[in-house]
Amino acid sequence: MTEELIPDVVETGTSVTPAGKAGLGRVGIWTASLDAVPPSVAGQIAAELEAQGWGTLWCGEAYGREAFTQAGLLLAATGRMRVATGIANIWARDAVAANAASRTLAAAYGGRFVLGLGVSHRPLVERVRGGSYAKPVAAMRDYLTAMAGATFYAAEADAPRPPVLVAALGPRMLEVTRELADGSHPYLVTPAQTAEVRAALGPDKIVAVEMGAVLTADRETALRRAHTHLDIYTGLPNYRNNWLRGGFDETDLVRGGSDRLAEALVAWGDEAAILGRVRDHLAAGADHVCVQVLMESPFDVPTEPWRELAPALVGALCPGDTGWKAAATPLEGDPDPLGKLRSK
């Protein structure tokens, strides 16, 4: 694992890669915890993350806020940081609506919106949304094709489209991504699997990897949080199949995952240990790593770990951005918007 600084903008010869053009930065934050706070507080938190220097803030779409609405409120609260959907569920809206929403956000906020799309999972699509999960790979191909050809009459119709990344894990979805999208947003993968995604997509696509992390020196705490995090995912075929392709076996796929699976997917330790795993993904071919800090509950906002990690990760991987120096203290205004929540 190399220790030299890795530049924020990746260059090949004299040309900037698609990842550099997208402005994701080398390291960002992935979190579902902002659904647990009021929208105004979510905006304050996003502003603090921006001040810390993180390149991109990622949020998903499952049982909480609608993806584009959430992205809009976070973009409105920030001025530099990219905001990405990780992911917007293609079964939640048609391709024409997704095209219009993504292009509107990109135009309204200086090109800072990044559209991550995914097919989600059968239980969320059929039980929660009442849809049909038939042929998800074909559905994604049709969706991306429809987005590219969608009619869009607005002042920003001639403006550049936002980058489109697909939550692609298996070989068929990676093929669709290579043909029709700007890159991939792999979730719950090892560095070795990151290398496989890069090999499948080639050098000219964006690979923006989610990576779980627990900032603790206590292995028991790290494993407890990792197993809790993996509890739902070990029951979902998309992830199970990908882990089996990645060299794990059925003994690793018990509910919550084996210790071997947990430690392969979730980094733990001090700031240097977390940075080391991020570097492993970057060395394997990732352009960007979004760190998902795990707490005791997914509804706990990891404010303090973010503040502690920013100098180590942003400072090392994005040395030209000094925003991380503000990481130790919140922004002016409410001195700690989460204090009232922690006191309950």
C-alpha cells in the first residue's frame, strides 16, 4: 500500500478522467442517518461536512426521504460539495421524471448533482412499492435508454447532463453500465471486487465505491456494528451472489455475516487504519471512496467520527483542499445542532 499523496483530480496524460470532470473528489461521505433529523438540521450537517472538505455527500432511498427532494435540500445548504443519490430507485419514478429532476438539480446548483441509479431489491420493490421486480438488468438497460432519449423542454435543456452512475455488482449489470452510464457505485465490496469492477468497466468510467467503517480501537465494538449493519443485506440475493462470486461461501452469509465477511467489508481501527482501507480501494481502481461510518444504530448521526476522520482522510487524499481544517468545530449558528438529539 503506497503512502504518497493521491491527487484529487486524476489525470491520464494531459486529459482529466471522467471522475475528475465530475468533481467527486477522492473521498466522500455515505450516510442514511440524515433521515433521522429534521430537514433543516440535515442541511446544517451537510454544510459542516462541506466545511470539513469532503468531496461528495451520498444518500440512499429506501424507507425515508425521496431521493431528489433530499438531494435538493442538501444542495441548497451547500455551495461546493457534490451531492449524489446512492441510489435513486428506478422503480420509484419513470425515466422521463428522473431525467427532468436530475437535470433541473444540476442546472440549479452549478453542476454539483450526481445521479446514482439502482434496481434496489425485490422486497423493497414488491412489498413496499407494490411493483414487479422482473428482469432487473433489462429494466435498467431500458431505463437508461429512455433517459437518454427523453424529451425535456426547459431553459437548461442544452446544459450538460449530470453524471449517471449505476449500482452495478454482477457482470450483466456492469455490461449495461459500461455501455450506457458514466460509471458504477459499488456498495459492500472488498478492494479485490473494486478491482474487478474497474476491469469490467475499463479506464474511462467512474468507479465510486461505498466503504463501511467503524472508528474504534475495540474489535468487539467494530464487529457488533458491522454485523448489525450487514443483518439486512445478508438476506438479499443481489449481495449474497456478489459475495459468493468474490470468494466467500455460505458459512459467511449467515444473518449479519461471519466475522470474516464483516472485517472484509467494514474497515475499523483508528484514522490511519480507515485511511489505509480507503487507499486499498483507490489502489484497486476506485476514483472515489464514500465512507459510511457505522454507529450503534443507523439513526445515530456520526458527527464526531466525521470530524475526527476529516483531517486524516481529506487532509491526506485531497491535500489541495484546506477545508478539512474546520473539522474539529461545527459551523457558526447553532453550536451543535445534534446536541438536543443526543440528549434525548
